[in-house]
Amino acid sequence: MTTVRLPENGRPPEEVLAQMDRMAADDPRWREGRTFSLVYHAGEAHNRFLHRAYEKFFSENGLNPTAFRSLKRFESEIVQISAALLGGDENTVGLLTAGGTESILLALKTYRDRFRHRLRLPGKPRVLVPASAHVAFEKAAEYFDLHLVRVPLAGDFRVDLGALRRRLLPGTALVVASAPCYPYGVIDDVAEIGELCKRRGIPLHVDACLGGFLLPFLHKLGEPIPPWDFRVPGVTSISADLHKYGYAAKGASVLLWRSMEYMRHQFFVSTDWCGGVFASAGILGTRPGGGYAAAWGALQVLGEKGYLELHGKALRAARRIMDGIRAIPGLEVLGAPPATIFAYRSTDPRVNIFAVGDRLAARGWHVDRQQRPSCLHAMITAAHEAVAESFLTDLRAAVEEVRARPELAKEGEAAMYGLIAHVPLRGMIRKNVLRMMEALYGHGGEQPDLAGEASAGEPVTRWAVRMLPFLEKLSKLFRKG
Ligand SMILES: Cc1ncc(COP(=O)(O)O)c(C=O)c1O
């Protein structure tokens, strides 16, 4: 293992920058529309603008909202713009966070504290989330000691309303819906859920980390988007990410509240710290001014027209790719996703969808694999319009290759994902994934080979390959059983 130490003498900046480029040589090619998650690219000109806006406030810190007035102004204007987009009114309040996960963590902490403040029930407060809700809710429940109840989905991949109703027991602090959910791209029936929650006096958080800066524009483009935002009376808060379909720089999301009645449970105040009286609205201490500036700047330079153009492109690309997938024998799109996010799977037992993923990866496409059911995932942005046809050509070729060579399902990442998806002992999987995390972050374990730079390969992939023998043993055990 290479031990990397602080260089004794500083190195020339150009040399360091050149090394960074070499380190990135094997990274996914997002500029060319080769990624279907992680990066939202609105073109080089917009990207350069974000860099410049970020750079202007690169050093400023949003920790103390009274210090840099500029940052506070960016934040409150972003909140006002978002509230107006999402059906809010003069009572709507909120803040800028570093991302979807921070918005969700903060929302759950706030609802927990509000629940405890109002009711002194024993046990953990219950939070009902659709089975498809983002994993950040699970993380929040683990961090804040909440009882997370995953509600099953109906056949259309939206949360099953009957199942939700049956779980609305005393002790329920919050219900969550997604607009849309990450895995299948469908929007839960927020109007019905809102009605149900309002009748029971239970708050409803809508996770629109993906849809917040997308759905209002798709609606304006004439798409039939069902009501899902503050216009639904039962909705009490919304998370919406600027750094996704808002085409801002990384590190920007908003958490909006119907009124201060909810948000007041979010604030942290310490009066006795020797560093002085301290108050904070979010989870972070230091907050990057660059992220605020780039997010405000993105809204200003794009404006309504810019978002309509970008989302129109993404929608056309998504429709083209979904239609193309439906036309490939043996593949289907799951459900009827209304926006630009969807999942697709194989209906042909000879075509292993994870092997298709591997063949796409070999052709330079970075696609995410999902379980329940085994499928591939796609988040389409404006950057995909130019590559929709070449992606479909490669997808057709990948499907044919896998159909002709079924043994591909037993190789590479397909073998690992296939086994993980089917091993029923989730505790075993968890234990091994924890081991992987220790290996990635620990000493003497598997560290990225910095000396090798671009040739180092992806540590998770290498771990996955090492985990294969274990998973094979496990699956043999189950076959015997
Ligand atoms: C629906 C949804 N919610 C929350 C998140 C978490 O957002 P972040 O990765 O910015 O923390 C994501 C991320 O993809 C998401 O798709």
C-alpha cells in the first residue's frame, strides 16, 4: 500500500493541476452525456458561468447569517423564488442547505422535535415513507432515532394508499411522499395523501429533490403533472434541489415550510458556549458562499425561459429514449413515469439486465443498477438530447450481445448485482458492505492507489469483485436449502 504524505515543499500549482487532470482521466464522461445520474449539465457556457459565480463568493461563509449580507440575500431570494414556483404564499419560509440529504435530515429532525413538543407519547415517533422514498429518509431515521415505516407500493410503483391508511397509527409524526421518487420516477398521489393527512392532523413532507425545479416547468410545457406542491392543502414542507434540475453548482437545495409554525422547531441555539451565544438554522456550521451565489446566479441567468428550454430538451430526449427502449424486444420501462426519470428491465429470461449494464459500461455509458425488481436507472437531462440515438444503438447492441452470450450474467458486476438482489439474508449483505466501508476508510485496507492515478480503478468495483466468492457461497447455500 502507498502511504501518501504531505509534500515537504509545496509543488508548482500547474503541476498539481495537471496531476488532477490525470487523476480524472477515467472518470465518467458527463460532458458528453455519458452519465445518467450524478451530474446535471446545461452546456459549457452555463457551466463557465457557474464557475465564475461560485468563484466570486468562494471565500465567503454563510455560517453567521448576519455577517455576509450578500449571502443572506441570495438565500432569502432563492427561498422566495422557490416558494412562488411551488405554490407557496406569504407565509412560506425556508432555508438553503448543502443538498437533498441535508434538507431531508433537517426536515425529519424538525418534525421529531415538533412532535415531541406537542405530544409526550412514549416510544420513537413514526415516520411513514413510500418504499420508493429516497434512502436519505432511512439515514435520517437512523441518525435521529425515529421509527421508519416503509409503506408498500401499488402496481403503478406509487405508494399504496390503502396500505398507507392502515399504517396511520397514533404516534405518527410525519408522512412522506415523493415528486417524483428516484427509483422509478413516478409521483405519489400527493392530493389524496394530503387529504388523508390533513384529516388526521399529520404533517406531510414532499420530497421534490428531483422534481422541485423540474415539474413546474414540465407543467408549463403542457405535461399532465398531477398536483403535488403547496397547492395541496395537506403539504407542510417540500425539499427541492437546485443542484439537480435547477442546474446550479453542487451544494444547493432548499427546504421550504408552509409556515414558521413548523420551521421554528428546526433552529439550534446555544447560550452557554464559551465561544459566545450561537444560533444556527441548518445542520452545517460553515456554509459555502460559492454554492449560494451559483444557485442564485443559475436562477437569474436561466430564468423561466431558460428552464423551459432545458427541460423541454430533457423531456424530448427522455421520450425518445423511453420509446426506443420499449421498441427493443425483451426490454420494458417500469410504470408510466411522467417526467425524465425512469427505470427499465428485461422481460426476456435470456437477457440479464445487469449484464446489459456491464455491456453499456464497456461502451462508455455510466448506468446505475437497481434491485426490486432488477433494473437499470436513467435520469435524463438536457445533455442527453444529442446522444439519445447513439445510446439506443449501443443499448440494442448490448441486449443482443447478452442474449447471444447468457454466460455474461455470471461475469463482472452483473454476477455481483444479481447475487445481491437475490440473497434473502440482508443482514449478511449489510455486514459485508460495512466491511467494505472499513476497507475504504481504514488503515491497511484498500486505499485508492493515488500513485497509479487514473489506472487505480474504482475501489468499490474492486471490492465488489472480492466479495463475489462470498456471495457465491451464500447463494449455493440457498439453492441447497
Ligand atoms: C428524490 C431524491 N431525494 C433526495 C436525494 C438526495 O439528494 P443529495 O444527493 O443531494 O443529498 C436524491 C438524490 O438523488 C433524490 O433523488
